[in-house]
Amino acid sequence: MKKKTIVLSGIAFVVTAALVAKAIIFTVPKSPEFIELSQTQVSAQPTYQSGCEMFPASAPLDRNGELSVLVWNIYKQQNEGWEKALIELSNKTDLVLLQEASLTPELKEFVVNKSYSAELVRAFDVFDTSAGVLSLAKEQALRVCAHTAVEPWLRLPKSALLSEYPLSNGQELMVINIHAINFTIGTEDYQQQIASLSKEVSRDSGPMIIAGDFNTWSEARLATLRKQVEELDMKEVIFSPDERMRFMTGLALDHIFYRGLDIKEARSIKSHASDHNPLQAIFSLKKQ
């Protein structure tokens, strides 16, 4: 009981501090929106889009039937060495899904140098710098949709981005990049966020990847998540080695789920460039 009291007191302190900080420095959009990043100019003004947006058809996302994916909570680039690590990890990577990305000039420069197509869901702004999930791809998506869900205690949104990409086998890949709600007592708000995204893609029967920081720090949360992805007929990627960040319960917080693809290899390695360790996976397309 004493340990539980200490944990709850710690959470209450964090929540109080966050609420004070929110009142001072945070700006929250009134509705879900994403930012389209320039691929050619670091100083270019970002383009804001509300809800969903369609884009012209582009080249296939995969390379000769293979698709390389990086998933990483980048901790708002607060740790030293994040840029070097991101450059190395994204080498020859087709799809990069970042959580807690802060739209700094340095991150914009990375996007320009890599010539990535890039969209960031604007969860909130801190001192006029937007933060949220960021999806980077070597080819432009066909459609993107921004989603946010408000933390019940902190009242700051967590974000998710749904993107569709063409594949060389004629199919379209649905991708959900998510940073899940964290501070809750029960699982109702957590389940609602996951269910809302699941409903959005429930009619799609093609290849799909759902990945990100799911904050699965309890058995109840993990069970809620697995129930939702099982209803979408998705499998969980198994990592070797598996160095994913784990909560005091021993449960990993970051996951990759997939459907309609074959997994070739996956690993999670240690990195001091964030408080989360990156996830890397290589998929192959199914022949049609």
C-alpha cells in the first residue's frame, strides 16, 4: 500500500507541474491538424491541414518488394546525439515513424537532407514549436489523416497519423503512427483512443502497419491493445535483440503490428539518444 501511495503521489506531482506548465507555455489546436513539411527549404513556412488530405499518386513506397521501417519515440530531441543516431538509423529506410517529435530547425534540416515526404500531427506547440507524431517516407502518401486524443489528467493531446502509400504489387499500405494516452487510472480513455483509430481503418482489408509508443505499462492496457489489433487480424512483430524501453512492470511500451506483409527481420537496439530505444523492421510484400 505504501508503494502504491508513493506512486500515486508522484503521478499527482507530475500532473500538477504539467498543468502549471501548460497554462504558461503550451498552445493546443482546436481540432486535429497536420503540418506538411517542405522537402526543399529548412526555413519554409509549414503548411497546416485540418483532418484529412488527399495527394496525387506517387511511386511505390517499397524497394523491389521490401519495406524497411524505423519506429522511435525521439523524446523531443532532448538528448545529445539524436541527430547522428537518426541519420544512421534511417539509412536506406523507406518509412520512419517518430513519436514526441519537436519541429525544430534541426529536424527540418534532417527532412530536407533526406528528401523525405513528411507530415507531423500538431498535438501542441511549446514556445511556438509544434510537437507530435511525425511520419517520414521516401515517397508521398496518397492520403493522410490527423487524429488527437486528450490526456484526461494533463489535458494535452496525444497524436496519431493515418497514412496510405502505394506498393509495387498494386496494393495500398495503411500506416498508423501513434503516441497513446499515458496518464489514466483505468483503461476507458486509452481504449477509446485505440478503438477510434481501429474504426477508422476497419473497412480496409489490405496490408497495414500500426506502430508507435503505446504506453502499455499495465497488463490491462496491453490486453486492451491486443484485443483491438486482433480484431483487425494483425500480428505483433517479435524483436531480436529486444531492447525496447520497459516500465517497472517489465512491459514494453513500443510495438509494431502488421497485416498482409511478411516479416523478414526485426530488432530493437540500445540508444542513449532518447529515453526510448528504436525499433527496426524489414517486411516483404506478398505476391498478388
